[in-house]
Amino acid sequence: MRIEIDTERCIGTGQCAMNAPQVFYLPDEDGVVELLDPAPAPAYRGSARDAATLCPANAIAIRED
């Protein structure tokens, strides 16, 4: 799995960081998601997929290896 973020699309709702805090971080300063781990461990892949699905701006892309 490989994760990509389109920061131009991010609207800062924080769904990603709430669902997969090991993978995504939403700073208070600008509210644009930061990717902590572009290739998460298997234990975090399900929550990363959920975060991508829940993103209202479709700013998260999941690429399966």
C-alpha cells in the first residue's frame, strides 16, 4: 500500500486523523493534513482505507502494491 495526499484538495475536516492517527496528522496551524506514513504497516492499512473513504474532499489516494 502507498498513500498519496492532494493537499490542494484538503479542506481540513480531520476525518483522516481521527480514523488513522498513526498515518495522518492535522495540525492546528493551517488545517491541511500531513502524511505521517506513506506506506503504513499492515496493522494500520484498514484504518487508512477507512480514512480515504471518509474524506469529503477525496484528498487521499490509496495505491495498492
